[in-house]
Amino acid sequence: MSIPWRVIGLLLLAIGAFAAAWQLQDWRYGRQLAEQARLNTETLNQLTMSAATAQQAEQDKRLALEQRLAASEQTHFRALSDAQRDQDRLRDRLATADVRLSVLLDANDVAQGCNVPASASAGGVDHATVRARLDPAHAQRIIAITDSGDRGLIALQACQAYVRALASAHFE
């Protein structure tokens, strides 16, 4: 049985057409895959850039928060040292009898013989009130108590400022 040359020629032509179609499909899919890879690369670059921008924004926020906290800490440290200096100065003035603490007494409830003359002094604001001087040791203890109270209030203000700064940074 002999195969006619025509059938062989058609068979070769079909194989060539199939190979050419295969090659065209390969080129077409290759271009599509290259385009898809380029688009994926661009998308990844955009995501990377937006992530870097977001990270920079977060770092800027953190730096701003750290600066606000440092400024707040300096402010409260200054307030604490000023209060300490004022308390020390008052304590020294009390110790040297440069200044004396006194209390107002109820004029209706003054024990006999215990009142201090109620003359108005140049430095006083109370005119014609009955006052009693405190013992310097008691005055020192009162100043120590107010010093502790002042320090506590300043520390409380520092804590509140810290919490407010963190809360405002959290909600930004």
C-alpha cells in the first residue's frame, strides 16, 4: 500500500500550520504574560511606595509625640523645681523669722487673753481681724505638707498631660 504524495504533503502542511499556530500562540501568551508581569511589578511598586509613605507618616507622628512629651516633661520638671525653690525659700524665711505664719481667728470665739493685737500692718490685707501666730516648728510642718501637696499636684498634672498626649496620638 502506497501513500499518495498528496496526503503526505497535506499532512506536512497541516503539521506546519499547527506548528506555526503553536508558535503564534506562544508569542501571544508570552506578550500577555510579560504585560501581566509588568502590571504586577507596577502594582507591587505602588504598594511598596504607599507602605513606605504610611510608615514615614507613622514615624513623623511618633517623633511629634515624643517631642510633645519631652516638652511636657520639661514644663512639669520646671514647675516642680520652681515649686521646690519657692518652698525652700519660704522654709528659709520661716527659719530666720523673716516671715511668720499666722491664722485668722473667729472674732466671736476668741479665748480670753489669747488674742493678738489686730492692728493693720503695711504688708497685710486683713484689717482689724484677730490673728494668732503659729509656732515656727508648726509653720515648718505646714510648709512641708504643702510642699508634698504641690509636688503631688504637679506629678498629677504631668501624668494627665502624658495620658492626653498619648490619647490624642492614638486617635489621630
